[in-house]
Amino acid sequence: MVKYNFNIDKIVKEDFYPQTNFYFINTLKCDYLNDQKHVDEIYNKVKSLSDYNGKAWEYGFRGCEALLGECVERNGLSKEHLIQEDNYLKLIDSVIQYQIHDPSHKNIMIEGVCHFHFPDQQILEI
């Protein structure tokens, strides 16, 4: 949201960052899904660390959502939000209000779908 200066209209119209539970992709139309060289590079880097903290993004990993978005853009695939616009706006408001920095929407239920990552924590229902 920072790259859009928290401009919600611009986020809704221009942003594409596919989330864990909210995409379908036709892999038959893709050259490849993930940059294997990048994945291998980061894997080798973190495997060589004696004190690896489990956070690959802190060592340069672009992230699953970013790699998927790059695949969609690179292959010219059509894209559309699977979340209704009114709920997407509620999600954006919640992300701002609760200062949610994890883009995978863990423990946020949207239209009956939840990335239920933390079973001992509450769910935010949109």
C-alpha cells in the first residue's frame, strides 16, 4: 500500500498481488511458475546459515505471491479479483486499521475462505 501512497482507489484499480487462497491459474498457458534459479539461490543461502530464522524474505526471497504475480504478468494472463469489490475495500480498510503487514491474509476470513494459519488466534472476518 505504501507504493500507492495508501490511495485506495489506485490500489483497487492497479494493484495485483495474488493471495494464497484467492487465485486460479491456468498452468498450461505459463512458460514456468517460479524462477527456479531465484528459488535455488535463496534455498542454498538459507541452508548455509547456522542461525536461519525461517524468514526467507529477509534473505532476498521475493515471496510466493510476488513470483506468482510475475508469472501472470510475464505470460500475459488475464486477471480478475475473486473477492467482491465491497469486501476487497473492507479488507484494505482492515489492513490499514490493524496495521497488517503480512500480505497472505493469515487468519482473515474473506467470503468464507480463511488462510487458517494460527489456530490459537482469533479470526478477523470480512
